Amino acid sequence: MPRYSRRGGALLVTMVLTLLSIVAVLYLVDAILPSVRLVRGIENANLAYYEARTGIELALAEMSRDDPDYENTASSGSTLASGVEYEIDAAATTIPSPGRGNSEYSSDWNKIGKHDPLELRIDSATIDWMGVEFDFRVPDVDGSGTGILLSWTGTDALMTWTLSGDGKTLVASGSSITIADVNAGTLAIDWRTGRYGYGSGATLVDFYNDTGSIGGLGNCDTSACLLRLTVNRDLLIDPDGRGDRSIPYLEYQITGFNEPIAEQYATIRADGFYWGYRRRIERQIPQFTTSTSIDFTVFQ
């Protein structure tokens, strides 16, 4: 065979092998690159999540334990590369704020039960209690979407309430919240009477507003006051007529405050950013805690 023929054959084989190698490389690149991008995206998303976790920790470090109006927004780093933004909502005129309730059945409602008292910290001496309304209801435990009532309609006390501050306390006396009150829906407590001192009586609104004549509060803007409602009996329902069964809690909303007051739970929302990815974390943080065993409140 002539020498040029052998050289031409070798060149042709080399070209075919080179072409096959290029095709194989292109195929591998096309097959591998999406996986690489996916892994990088997962990595960046995870890093954005940890940035958000950092935001939660920053918010906790910045939270004021004695001035809910202080809670605000803040940021750190960059939203284009890596960074975090967070905000803290701790006071509102509607309790809970829409979408921030702690009920497992509806995020617009909070829960109150024998082990979950309703507590409101009051840092104002100018609340108009005549406009404040409490709404209690049985959670939609059977998924029917229809209102379920508590068993019985008696006037026995279901919840007791206390209003306290600066070493002074007004305790419900003959005006506790009853099963009939809860089943009726919305109610007001400004006119309800209680006992203080050595057995003297006063309505809630008079005790709250008083500056000396009856030894009431009158200074909730300079000394933290607390309104507490406590469930003191089992919560029973009979939606299908087959006998009573207990539920762990009721749901509640409070509306009509003329100025923001501290919510029982502050809501922290933190957004973490990392190279085009964003992750959000929300946490509800108790602003004050109760020891039900010895029945007192500790401000954190």
C-alpha cells in the first residue's frame, strides 16, 4: 500500500476518534451541568436558610423585653449577595394580628385553655375599654365549618379574670365569664365588677382609670399592668349528640383597642438571602410567661 494512503487512513481514524470524543464530552457536559447547577442551587438555598436563622438570632438579641413599641425592623449584609432582613411585630390593636394567631385550626385566632391562659400586658393609661370586645369560640374540630357550642348553657363560671399592676389587683367577683357568655359570642368586660384591697368593689374600667380615690391603677403607662383570663373548668362539646367530649382549648380574638398593646406572642420574620435565593423563617416568641403552678406572671 502506498505511504500516502496509510497516512490518509490514519488521519481519517484520528478525525473520527476526535469527533467521537467531542460528542462524548458534549453529552457528558449536557448531562452533568444541570445536576451541578441543581446542587449549587440547593447549596445556595441552604445558605439562605442559615442566613434567615441568623436573622432570628439577631432579632432575639435586639428584642426589648419591656417596651413592645420599640420592636422594629433591621437588616444586615446584602440582599444581592448574602445578608438578612428581619422585623419584629409585638404590639397591635387586634389580638392576635391577622394571620399570627397560635391556634392550630385558624391562624387568625389565639387559643385559651386550662393550661393556656389569656394574658395581655398593658403599657398605657389611656385605653378606652368601652370599645374593646372579646370573642370566644369552639375551634372547628370536626372540619364542618359550622359553629359548635360548649355543652350546657349554665351561668357557672368558666373563666375568671384579674387586672393587676403596681402591687394592686382587681379579681372578678360575681362577674366571671360563663359558658353562656362564650356561646353567645362577642362580649365586653369593662362593666364587670371585681374585688380589691379588703373586699371593696369596683368595675374593671373604674379600677383601671382610677388615680387614687379607690386605690386603683391609673398609671399603666409608667407601671406595667396585666389583664389575665384563666379557664377553670373542662371544656366540653357534644356536636353529634353522642355524649360530651373534651377539647384542649377555645379560640379568641380581641378587637377595638384604641391604641396598640403588647401581644402575648411577638412575631419575628427573618428573610435570608444568598446569591439570588431567599428563605423566610417565622417564630413566635412569648413576651411574658406564666407559672400556672404558683399563679404569677414573670416579665422577661
